[in-house]
Amino acid sequence: MPHRTIHLFRKGLRLHDNPTLLAALESSEVVYPVYILDRKFLTSVMHIGDLRWHFLLQSLEDLQKNLCQLGSCLLVIQGEYEPVLRDHVQKWNITQVTLDAEMEPFYKEMEASIRRLGEELGFEVLSLVGHSLYDTKRILDLNSGTPPLTYKRFLHILSLLGDPEVPVRNLTAEDFQRCRPPDPGLAECYRVPLPVDLKISLESLSPWRGGETEGLQRLEQHLTDQGWVASFTKPRTIPNSLLPSTTGLSPYFSMGCLSVRTFFYRLSNIYAQAKHHSLPPVSLQGQLLWREFFYTVASATPNFTKMAGNPICLQINWCEDAERLHKWKTAQTGFPWIDAIMTQLRQEGWIHHLARHAVACFLTRGDLWISWEEGMKVFEELLLDADYSINAGNWMWLSASAFFHQYTRIFCPVRFGRRTDPEGQYIRKYLPILKNFPSKYIYEPWTASEEEQKQAGCIIGQDYPFPMVNHKEASDHNLQLMKQVREEQYRTAQLTRDDTDDPMEIKVKRDHSEESISKGKVARMTE
Ligand code: FAD
């Protein structure tokens, strides 16, 4: 008997490589493509901020348009998950609910509750993996039921598993014609809401537009430059270029507007034709494997997004300092490089990987000694690509709480950005108050004389803050603390340690150029 199916979109907001939707269409006489817009869940569990709201609504709008072109439609139903589903299963005599399997605890719990509802109301549930390259359970099985805790070990397990499954074929109008679409009137009742309907600020609009169509276009653009793709070497990309120097596809992967498997195999085709190509961990496929690595570890590590109760994470007595955290979050540290990055993050919802390194190191082990969990929460709210596993994994990495062990390498908030953008164009764009400073001062404007500050139209301490810490003193102090923690928790530190050096890390020598910050000025700032 063919099913009457609700296909539930959660992530996976796409029609290409969508194995679950394909299975729904192949097994049903009618398919209702549904997105349950549960505001409580999205705000209190997913913590989505305004920029991501816009991105989500644009992605839903695009999905609606693409479904419409194939003779179906998207039904966006507002309300809490369980009552909405219960109601519509009964109303539409549903016999099957299909949804992508996800690995986040809150999505797993949601699937479990849908399965309980299925037992109660008598519908079947089908869930398939579509958001990652592999079913992480298969990786765990091959590694004796535990996650491989280093990238090297992870790659070894993947070599035993072989290539990921190939993407499923694109959906066509025939697929939708084979079973009935929802009644035309329903689409009108359940349209995609506008931001104003949800009271989402219209001021916060990122230059990144959500949706599968935009994601695929960006993918195609990158893939036309086969030389760039084949030679991509992550540490050589530039954190402060005015346009992204990496693919900028992360927001699309994060919401599932783009399939990672599609990207992976398109890359394989290019590699197959190239004389030479870069390799993991620095190649583009290597980036997707980092994603997969964090997904795998997160799927089987208790309390992965927390320090307490997280067995792979160093337990550190971080400082609680709301005022300092606020300065970091609101781009008022007094270090233009850090503040420009935090401004780009707030305005656009995306920053380069090494820019993420800079601000994460500054907040945690570098300068402020504030917990990585605080930084992770800020990223979760502001990033378009915010992702449960990748965000927490990278924050643990940057704070040297897990995965990364060369903790004596601390990024200098003055030197780091200057290496790739000596004129400070990036700072001038995101912190226009500093735009008239000569290049030699743009990364440390407090070193300009009063006269020079007047000429630049920006008085430090008045129009732009003094640095909130003396980087040399703070980082020296924190280094000693970190050394002690690692000696005391040697065993935990070893859990995620590879015996090879970390090639992803750019070697930035610690420098002491901040000695030019006079103690008086710093003291005034911190008082
Ligand atoms: P590209 O270099 O073009 O890479 C292609 C894809 O590979 C990315 O889109 C992403 O899906 C994946 N990828 C790349 N780098 C990593 C990485 N280090 N770890 C895991 N996957 C990776 N990425 C997120 O997608 N969501 C997050 O919430 C997130 N939080 C981060 C927090 C911190 C503190 C740091 C240091 C990094 C974080 N990253 C996160 C990882 C990385 O910075 C972004 O994935 C990358 O910058 C996105 O840009 P891109 O698409 O141009 O990447």
C-alpha cells in the first residue's frame, strides 16, 4: 500500500541529493513537504540570531519556489513540533513521516519523540543520513564503538570504509507527478512568513542570501576555477581579504541547502583531471573531512558543547568577567584587528577561518582567559553557518582544551592581521572610525601621537578605546596557567593528541610589540 507521507524538512533544505525526500516520493501516493516553524525551538534551542533568521526564511522561500516548479509546494506550519505534527497527521491521514537523520542531541530527541508519536498514532517513520558524508555510526563501529579522536586516526578509519555514498539523483517533475501533491489551497494557508511577520529586524541583512539556488550558483562559480580548487591550501588563504578567500559555502552546508556529498564528488572529479592536487588536511576535501571529523566525535562524546562532563576537554578555571566578554562581543577591545573581525561577524554573519582563530584565541587562552563556551554561544547567535559540532569542536581547538596542543603559539592581535593586509584595508572597511590613520598605526592606533590622532579624526580613549589588555603581559600570564593545567591533566590532553605536528596552524611567532602600550593607558582602560 503506498503511503500518505509528511516529509519533514529540518535541515536538508534542498532538492538535490535528498535521499529521504526521494524515498518518500517513491513510496507514497501523496507527499506533503512540510517545514514546522517552531519559534520556541529555533530561539531557545538553536539560538538563532536575526541574520540566520533571514537566511532561513530566504532558504524556505527558495525551497518553496523550487518545489512549485516541480508541481508541488512547501507547507510552512507555525507552532510547536509535537502538537503541529499530531494535528496534521490526523487531519491528512498520514501513514509515514520521513525526515533526515541528524546527530545533534536535540534533533535526535525530536526524532525519538516523533517515533513515539508514530507508535501512538500508527504511522511509520523513515530517516536517512543526508547531512554528512558518512553515517557516523559506521565510523564508530569500525573504531570499536568509540569516536576516533584525532584527524589522523579518523582518516585511517575512513580509508577502511572507502568513499562516501554517491549523491542520489536530482528530483524531477516526474517524481512529483507519480504521487499527488498537496491540495493547491494548502500552500496559501501555509506560506513562508515574511521577516516582519516574525518581528525580525530588517536592519540586520547579511550580504549572504539563503537557499539552494544561491548555494548551487556559488558552488558552480568556485568549481569553474579548477586550478584554484586543485591547489587549495587552507593555511594560505587570507583572513582579511575583502571578499572570502575560501569557498564561503559554510552557511549553505550548515542548513543543508547544499549537499556535502555533491561537493565532495565534484571535487573528486576535478582532482582526477588535475596533474597535482592538494591533500587533507589542507585541501578542500580535507575541509569537508574536518567537518566530518567533528560530527563523528560530537556524535559520541557526552556534553560535547560544554566543558563540564566532557571527557575529552581540559577542565579549566576560566575567568567569569561579563564586562570583558561584552567588550569582545561588541568590538570594543581596542585592538582594531579583533574589533574589525567581530564587526564583520555581527554585520555579515561570516568570517574567515583564521579570523575565527584570532578572536577565539584572544577571548580564551591568549588574552582574556574567558571560557570557550561563552565564545561558542556568541558565534552560535551571530554565525550564519553556526553548527553544533563544528562550532564546539573548533572552540575547544582554539582554546587548546582539546584537539590542539601547541598551546605556546599565541596569536598576536597586532601582527597576525598585518602579515596579509599591511595597509589595513579590512580594518578601514569594518572600523571606519580608524580609516584615516596611516598604515603604520592602523593595527595599533594608540601608538600615534596626539597630533596624529587629531589628524586622523579619531582620539584614542575617546572615539575608539585603548587596548583592554597589555597583550604581552596577559598572554605570558595565561601561558603559565595553561602549562600548569596541561601538566595536571596530562591524560586528558593526550586523548586528542596526534604525534605529528598540526599542519593547519600558521606559525605566528609571539612578538612583544605591545610593549609600546604604556601601562598608564592600559590601566585607564581597565579601570
Ligand atoms: P572552506 O575553507 O571553503 O571549507 C569548505 C567547508 O569545509 C566549509 O564550508 C565547512 O563546511 C568545512 N570546514 C572548513 N573548515 C572547517 C573546520 N575547521 N572544521 C570543520 N569544518 C570545516 N564552521 C561551521 O561551519 N560552523 C561553525 O559554527 C563554525 N564555528 C567555528 C568556530 C571557530 C572558533 C573556528 C576557529 C572555526 C569554526 N568553523 C565553523 C570552521 C571554519 O572556520 C568554517 O567552516 C569556515 O571558515 C567556513 O568558510 P568556508 O565555507 O569558506 O570554508
